Amino acid sequence: MDKTVADLAAAVAGIEDGMVLMIGGFGGAGAPIELIHALIDRFKATGSPKNLTVVNNNAGNGRIGIAAMIDAGMVAKMICSFPRSADPRAFTEKYLAGEIALEVVPQGTLAERIRAGGAGIPAFYTPTSFGTDLAKGKPVAEFEGRPYVQERWLKADVALLKAELADTQGNLTYRKAARNFSPLMAAAAAVTVVQATKVVEPGGIDPEAVITPGIFVTRVVEVADARQEEALMREGAAYA
Amino acid sequence: MTEKLSNAQIAWRAAQDIEDEAYVNLGIGFPEMVAKFQPPGRQAIFHTENGILNFGESPAAGEEDWDLINAGKKAVTLKPGAAFFNHADSFAMVRGGHLDVAILGAYEVAENGDLANWSTGPKGIPAVGGAMDLVHGAKRVAVITDHVTKDGRPKLVKHCTLPLTGLACVTRVYTSLAVIDIEGGRFVLREKLPGLSLEQLQAVTGAELVIAGTVADLVAPEVS
């Protein structure tokens, strides 16, 4: 079994208009910048993919990554917990102009919806958001005398993730707090595409250290010189 | 109003109630300051929503590793015994009742413990982050806040007027003037600035302050 592909263009192949895309990362930690930029390259060359729904904790920062996708006009809707950042201009402009939709989800509920999507659990109950504006219209039930809100699973057509190590069978490790949503998204997407800073042969990762088992991973591309989104931001980088 | 505690002094006071070895989440912004004022000999273990337990102070400028950040996206360091975990596990720690204390900021706190701290109303772009999760599950949910708004209106109120973060979730409020417990749907006054009369404090509080037992002096050292 070999899930590696030759280059970034091959890694992001098959992402079509209207798809739901989960993109790993919390702030800059774990953001798969090179995969995102490869997708922007394809959009600029072919006009596709567009009308995407993007799931991420945030809604882009500065002029790179998800913010650059939004600027390019590829994103129709964001599902996130916190559409603010150091430089949220890209999302803010489109949102205020009515050109992008927003579904704001409490952060722990967002994580659990993705986890449920990957685990085959269509709905679950959480205390989070009970009695607030974000629970409006959702079923409520009482368990052991306390009220809980029903939330539904969240699944995606494709997940774009950044790993530290991958083996050719798709087993993954992550770097520090760059892990965040990625193990959940890997399971919740029909196709999971991973950029890894280093790709090794099977056996090259201690099974005790595997964070995401390869069964959840579809394609792996090595990006040895991967950049960190926050570091790029601080250099004032723009992808356009 | 003659005097009030600074934000650092409010954070200092809140820190005095955190036990040794407690698992603690500090909200983004002002609450992060509480970590600085742990009493000597006590070591709380701090949790951050994005997936770290037992993180430490910010590194020196130039030493940042941007894969090692807290929920406020500030660079942090690790203490011995630190752990990384994914977001579902992180919020299992929150909702599952595994944290001892969560300390949050507030726009308004109602006498029944309702909290409003995520939205100032329909204007602007809604952004909630982990606020609605953090108010459920921690054994104690404390708020640190100025006693009144910038234009002098009470932040401790009968009913919240801003969009709610959670219902009946706050257990204690540390303000610039007082320490107040929420018990049985009432504000119970525990400590107040010694130079402040009960009448003066009641005048800037939007619901009745109940006296149950001794009201101690709220005294904090000069800290920053």
C-alpha cells in the first residue's frame, strides 16, 4: 500500500465546486498552507473549485491560507467558532457585503460534531449553548435532571491536513499543538489529504506514537519545506 | 467611587482561591493574567482549549514556536509533565467535569448565575470560540470583571440584557470592588473594599446583595 502522491497538484485533485472542505489548524498551528495554496493555484488556472463550504476553527488571517481562498472568491460559506483573527479583513469584507455565509458553532461543539461525523454518530446531546441564541430551533432533552441541546454530526467531502510525520500507509504524527482538529477531520472526510513534513516507510513511526491511524487517510504528499502560517503572517506574506 | 482594584489586583485575588494541583482554564485576555499570581508553593495545571495541559509562560521575543500556542494564539512554553491532545479530548476535559476551575471575563452576570460574555448584540460578526463550552463542566466557574461598565452601569444585574453564554453557570464573581458568591439565585457578598460602605456598593450593583455571615475586607497588594 502506498498512499503518497507526487506533488501538491495531484494531492488536491478531485476537489470540485460546491464541496464541503475541512481544513486543519487552529490559528497558524497545523494549517496546511501548501495544500491550500495549491488549491488556489488550480482555481486561478481553471475557475474551479468554487462555492466551497470550509470548516475550520477560524475564518482566515491576513492574505494567505484560508483568507487567500476567501479573497479569491472560492468560499461560499464558513463553518467556524471564531471568525476573528489578528487580520480578519478577507472574511469580514465578504461577510459584510453579503458574499459569504457564516455558521458559527461553539468550539467544543464544532469538535464534537466533527468527531461524531467520523464515528458514525448522527447526533448527540451537549450542555453547551442551552438557553442561548445558538441553540434556537434545536431539539432539547433532559438527562438526569439537566437540559441538553441536540447537535448533529458534521462530515466533509475532503479534509486538508498538515502532519509532521506520515508513513506511506497514512499513519500520522503531528507537531506540538498543531494537532488540534486534524485527527477528528481525518475521520470525518470522505477523502483525507495530508501534507507531511517528512514521509517515511511503514515501520518508520513507532505504532505507540501514531496519532491518526492510516485508515483515515487517503493521500499523502511530502512538503519538506512546509511553512508555518503564523510565521508567514509575521513576514507580511500575501498569496495572490 | 474613591478607589477600586486594578485588573491585576482582581486577577491576584482570584488566584488566591486556586488550590495546589488544580486543573484550571483561564479565558482569553484579562483572565490569562491570573496565572501570574499563584501563591508561592502552589502549582495549578493550566489547560488551553486548543490542546495543551500544563503550559507555562510566554517565551522571550524571538523564541516563539508558533505550533506551541494557547487559545488566544499567544506563544507559550511547556512545563514538565505537559501533554498534547486533540480538540475533542480537550473539550471532553471541559464538558466532562474534569476541570476544577474556569475563570472567565464577563459583560454581565445575573444574580441567578447567568453569564453574558460572548456578544454585545446583533451588530458585527458573531464569534463564540469556546465560551459556551467552558461555562459547563468545570467544578467552579468564576468571573473576573470590573464592577461596572466603562460608562458606570452595573455589570452585576437582575437579568442579563446581552446574548447569554450560559444559564445559571457562574459560582463566584471577583470584581474591582467585591467578591460575591452566587448561591440560591442570589448575590451573596463575601468581601468588599474596606473604604466602601454597603450602601455605596449596592448603588452600583444591579440586584440585591445578600449578607450571609461575615463580610471580609477585600485587600490586594500593589501588583501589576
